Amino acid sequence: MKHLLDTISLTRDDAISILDIAEEMTQVSEREVKKLPVLRGRTVVNLFFEDSTRTRLSFEAAAKRLSADVLNFSAKGSSVSKGESLQDTIQTISAMGADALVVRHAGSGTPHRLAHTGWIDVPVVNAGDGTHEHPTQALLDAFTLRRALGGFAASGAVKDGPRGRGLDGAKIAIVGDVLHSRVARSNVHLLANLGAEVHLVAPPTLLPWGVETWPVTLHYDLDEALHSEDYAAVMMLRVQHERMHESFFPNEREYARLWGLSAARLAGLPKETFIMHPGPMNRGFEISAAAADSPRALILDQVENGVSVRMAVLYRLLTGQEETND
Ligand code: NCD
């Protein structure tokens, strides 16, 4: 595995190896000194051409916990606003000595281009490209679910959890703006590959062309979807206003009424169904405060686990090792 560009081409073995390394990384994050010396002297460059809070901070924390040096680049305030091209920006960064690139870009496919154009020859990690994919988000979601559902080692032994089966056969509902969501795309492929049963719940206007070929069950009505299955988790998606250039639903109130995870819908779910959201949340819109703050919301676990999962990804890509020697 040279790069992490998407989950559609990530093998089940590589995915499980990342989740298993992340489990070990969690132990590092629980120590008083949260550091491993494994990437000492290596430089990770975070290239963010699009806004981000948690993903950028999470990659930075991950690289630092592995003792790497971190260079942070954000397009705002850089020479990109003076018209510098992507190629010149990358070659400048390469000349400064990068050992890995973490890239977020509004253009779907940009990380693939960086990995294959020959402008720079280091591992590339996709930190979200347009509406395409966000593989580390899906990995941290799978990690969070695997822990919450009790399947600690998907590769072998299954520990006792509330359901005790881990991801295998778990029904996961992903609800909302699937059309613009790289999180949904990455999760569909990864969760299906890890044995989960994925359900997409969205208005037809917010589903992408070709969704019929995805390994999912489709629902066009939230209440019908929530009553028809016993979900292990319901993952709400942010409505991505910044990517909407036309009208996809009548208005915000109507969306919240039909598609929001309200307190009443939360109350109607089985008690052991977990609630997830990749953040940032639009409270009162796609998710109510009652759901976001409920004890079964895994939203902060997702953020916390993001650091361990990104440590595992950087470790795999930069050391080539499939398990830690720690
Ligand atoms: C997501 C993203 O940027 O794709 N956020 C994140 O990385 N946690 C989801 C979103 O913006 O809605």
C-alpha cells in the first residue's frame, strides 16, 4: 500500500490492518507521554486547499504523536491566491523535503493526480477530495463502530460488546445529503467490504447518479427506513450548502421536518442504536440537540478515534509495517 486515496480500492486486509494498528495507537494516546519515536526525522505536509477544523488538527496530532515534523499549508493566505498552480505549489513543497502529503482539495480526484503525475514521489493521503472520497473518515467511523459493537478484532476474535458481532452483518443507515458527501461514498465501500449492511436514506434529489450499482439498500423516506430495520447505528450527514448551486429541497424547515434526526425520531429508535455524525453539525437541521448530545451519540468518539486511525495510516505508509513493534 503506497498511498491512501480511496476506500473503493482498499483491500479488506489493508483496512483491517489499519484498524488493528489504530487499536494499538489508542494505547499510546492514553499514556501520559503520548508519543512514539517511529517517525522521528520525517516530515508530513498537510496541504489543505479547503476549509477544515477536525481533519487538519487530527492529522497534525497524529503526525506529532509519531514524532514526525509537520508543515501545515492552507491555500488561504498562500501564493495560491496569487495564482500559483497546483504543480508549482507541490514542487515547492517537495523541494522543502516532504516525506508524506496529506491533501484536502475541492477538486474530486486531486489526490490521485498528485500520486500519479510524478510531481512528487511520496505517499499521498486523501483528506477529502470534492464529493469523491474521504477514506480516513470512513476508517475512523469503522473503527468507532467496531469498538462500539464489540468486534474488537475484525480479523479474528470477537469480543463481547452490546451486540458482540462487530461490523459483520451490522445494519448501518446513512442519512441525508449523500449526493455531495465524500464521507458517505467512502463509508459505503469500506463498511460493505468489512461485512456491514449499508442502507442509504435520502430524498431522490440528494442521491448520486449510478447509486443503484452501489452495495446498498435505498430508502426514500426516513420514517419508513427507521421503522423497517433494527440499525446498529444511524449516521447523519451534514447538508453541504457550499456544494449546492441549485435547489435540492424546498427549504430548511421542510428538510428538518422530513429528514432531520429529531428528538421524536431518536425516541423511536431501539435503545442500543448508536448515533454518528462526521461533523461539523448543523444542529437543529439534520440533527437535533437531543440526538447530538444523547449518551448513545458516538460523535466525540469519532473525533477522538480519528487521531489513532490517522496515526495508523501514517505509520503504515511511512514505515511499510503492518503492525507496530511496540
Ligand atoms: C466532512 C468533510 O469534510 O467531508 N467533515 C470532516 O472531515 N469531518 C463532512 C462534512 O464536511 O460535512
